[in-house]
Amino acid sequence: MLNASSQATCPRHAPADHPKVPQEKIGILLANLGTPDATDYWSMRRYLNEFLSDKRVIDYPKWKWQPLLQLIILTKRPFASGKAYASIWNNERDESPLMTITRDQTTAIANTMAAEYGDQVMVDFCMRYGNPSTASKVRQMVQAGCTRILFFPLYPQYAGATSATANDQFFRALMDETQQPAARTVPAYFDHPHYIDALARSVETAYSAAANRPDILVVSYHGMPQRYLTQGDPYHCQCQKTTRLLKERLGWDETQIKTTFQSVFGPEEWLKPYTVKEVARLAKEDGKKRIAVIAPAFSADCVETLEEINEEIRESFEAAGGEDFTYIPCLNDAPDHIEALSSVIRDNLRGWIEPA
């Protein structure tokens, strides 16, 4: 990952007592949502407080939202969230699966970039909420000699509550740097051919391994309030296009695939149909006894996929009469996903550097 091994030197024609300057490099900083440091109450509370205090996530007026958050939600929710995280926690590394997978992705991408660009680039990752923080990683890259940074939010589809808030935090970090590096942010890659190809291959692999072919593929995306769509957030449209491109790549028709939205929070209406209700309806009303579920909005498996989909949503399906539930894992650090992400990075490095 972060590699600051090159020797710092005194600039040419500078006096002997001039501070040494590291070799100039380009930083590639991957960003994911975040993770609590542990599953206990206070770790969960710190993490949830940072997450749910973000105006990009919950845009209610502060005077209305903060008393509710601090006095009610954060007294109860850390227990439930901690239990959910504990059920999927990587006990061997004492960290969440999202942390494990993001680190593994970063290592694989760093190896690919090193093979193509040598020591001219360095790759690392940060989290929007929790650790490692965006600011700490920007600081490390600047100190290591990065005069340019490519910031890559690992969200295939753009949303204000994911891509935008990650970019916000990156720009805030730059504000604290005495010498700011030049910066680029990677746009959404929901329609990138390599990403769609990697998704399709994961479906084909899962279907080939299934004892009985699923009746339908449920493509479940993280939800958002319906009003965000009417305010101009393109997330819903990009999700729908991802499903359409996946369907076309698989050569399927409309009856074999269905778009849904999960993780509803709060009293207002969110994007529909809701995954947890739709899988039950498919089993009960449409007679779909075998389904598969995939979550293309997540670049790495996390609590929303490993606990919510593979436990809560599975239980909803089975309680309604469903018999065979297949969860198709996120692309994680699969080689074709690493190649897709690397391809997106190459596209966005153009004009800065070319492969050796």
C-alpha cells in the first residue's frame, strides 16, 4: 500500500541546509464508507454518531435531528448495530469484513499499479467514517511526496450520501495542507464495461454452482429517500442502468431480473420496491421459490450484505414460503474486479502519467 521508501533529497541548487524533499509521486487514494473499530457500545456509538451526523446522509435541520439522534437513537441503536456487526466480525484480524476486504483490494491494486507505473505512484485507502481517516491518509501522502492525488470513492453508482460526502471529506482534508497537491476525483463507474463484465461473471459463476437454477435474480441496491431523486440525485437512474446493462450482458429478459432497494431508515418514503418486502412477495404471490440476490452498489461485502441480505432478507423470503436463497457475494478482491477498478484508475490517470 502506501510506499514512502524512496529517499528524500535536497533540491538542486538549494543551500545545504535546505530541508530534504521526497521524490514526487502520484497518490491513488481509495475510499470506502467506514467501519467501527469494535462492536462494543462506545465504539459503535462513536461510529454511528459520525455517520448519522453527516448532512449528506441525514439532511434534517440540526436543531431537529441532533436531539433525536443524541438522546434516543444513539442510546439504543449501538446495541443493535453492535450485535449485527458481531455476527459477521472477522475475529482473526479483529476487524470488520469491510476493512479486511478494502485492505485486500488496495494491496492487489497497488501491485497492479506498481507493475505498470513503478515507484511513480503509491496506493492506499481511507474511510469516510472511522479509521483510517481521510485526513490522515492525505497527510501521509503529502508527506511522502505526492504532488498529485487521484481520489477514488469505491461506489459504482453516484449518490450524495456516498460519493459526494467522500469527496467533501477529501476536499476538507486538502484545506489543512500547507502545500496542496493537485487533485482529481473518480466519477461513478456504474456503466464501465469491465465492471459490468465482472458482475455478470459473478452471476454466471453462482448460477453454475447452484444445484437448482434460481427463478429470478434480485438486484438489491442500498436505498435512499424518494425525495432525493426528485431533488436531482442520479443514484436511482444509475442503479436502473446497472441492472439493464447486467441483464443485456447476461442475455436475459425482464422476467429473470428485478431491481429492489434495501436498508430503509426513518419514517419517510424511500426508493421502492423494498428488498425485504419484495422477496417475500416474490415467494408468496409470484411463486418464486428459488431466488438469487446480488448487491452491485457495494464494492465490498459489509454489514448491509452479510448481515442484512444474507440473514434478514433471507429470513423474509423463507418465512413467505421461499425454499432456495442464494446470496451472490460482492466483487470484493476477485481478479476481474481488481482489473475493473484498475482500468477505471488508468482512465483517470491519463494526462498525469502513462504506463511504463
